[in-house]
Amino acid sequence: MSRALTAALTTSAQRLWRHRPPLVARVLMYLVVLVVLAALWRAAIGEHGAIAGYDFPAMLWYLTIAEAAVISIDPRLIEQVGSAIGDGSVSVEMLRPVSVVGFRVASSLGESAARFAAVLVAGSAFAWSQVGPPPDLGAFALAVPSALMALTANLAAQHTFAAMAFWVNDAKAAWFLYQKLVFLLGGMLLPLELLPSGVETAARFMPFWPMSYAPGRLASGHLDPLLLVGQAVWLVVLLGIAAYVFGVGQRRLVVAGG
């Protein structure tokens, strides 16, 4: 099984690199978003100000990694997985001697990691040109494995949300809700420290902050290894939930389909 999952990961990454126009388009879109957000935060913070412990260089590096961790994933993944479940094509994948959700997560992770590598290079070049190197190189070094865990956690959660198609045959509503939760409670648009206190507290108990906030926080110069520990815990939980929900859904599909 491990060899099959590794093969799925590497093959999908290689496939993405061979079809470069979509990758280039994703990088350009990411840079446009980053440039706009950088301009907004530069105006809000100023060159020498700070908000909730973030000066402008820290905020820009936060956004560079936080945005990269989310934009590297296919934005329509939940809808695509839901469609595969709804039209029954996922039943073909059940014939493989590996976990359906494990194989899908591994394949998606290969593509997402390849995209992340591309946007990380482009985003880091932009941030470095604007504010210089990351505030803390040690913390930034931890941001890279943190981002990989963020990608995996995000993919596991998206497959969990998409699994509702086993019961309702449509995951579009789940996709819309999920994206908004990651944008706000996951820290993609702004650090959790800038949320109202009640919302910030709630967000820290939810599984979305490991998907964007954690690597962004590290990249901004806040060296906190406990962020990696929290991410690892949530990663195990989310993978377990995804495997369980898919397992229940697959059994229902088999029973319903004879």
C-alpha cells in the first residue's frame, strides 16, 4: 500500500510539471493576490507600525506562506470528488487494493506540493524584494514542513466534506461553506490574532488553522514549535475522519448498488 501511495504522489507531481501552462497561470494568480494584499497591508500598517505583533515585513511573509498553502490546492477539489461519488465512478477506484481516500489524498498531495514549490519560489522572491529576508530564518525553515502538513490536512478535510455526496449526491454546497471557513477561520486572509477575541478563541479549537495560519505564523518570524505539534495532532484526526467517513460511504454505495 505504501508503494502505491508513494507512486500516486510522485506520478501526480510529475504530471503537473509536464503540463506547465496551468501551473504558470496559478503562479501568476497567486502573485496578483499577493501584490494586492501587500499593498493593502502596507497602507494599513505603514512602514514602521505594527498590528497585533505583526509589522509589515512579518505580515508580508505571513501572507506569502499562508496564501501559498491554500492556493496550491485545486479550488474545486470538493466538487470534483463529490461528482465522482455522485455519478458512481468512485466505484471503479474501489477495485484497487488500496484505500480510496488514501490514494486520492496522496495523488492530490503530489499535485499540491508541486504547485506549492512553484508559488513558494515566486512568492519568496517577491517578498524578499519588498522587505528583505524572513524575520527569523529558523522559524521560516519550520514553515516549509508546516506548509506540507497544512496541504495534507486541507486535503483530508476536503475529502471529508466531499464524502457527503455518498448521501446527498451533491457536494457543491459543502465546497462553498468549506472555502469560507478556511479563508476566515484558517487564517488565509489575516492572522487569527486580528479576529475578534471570541472568534479567535473559537478558531483555535477548530481544524482550519493548521491549513494556513500555522505555516504563515512561522514564516512571519514567530518561532513556535508547538504549532507543528498541533498540526500533527489535527492531521492524524482529519485523516482518520476522512478514512472513516469514506469507509462508511463506500459500504453504503456497495449495499445500495448491489
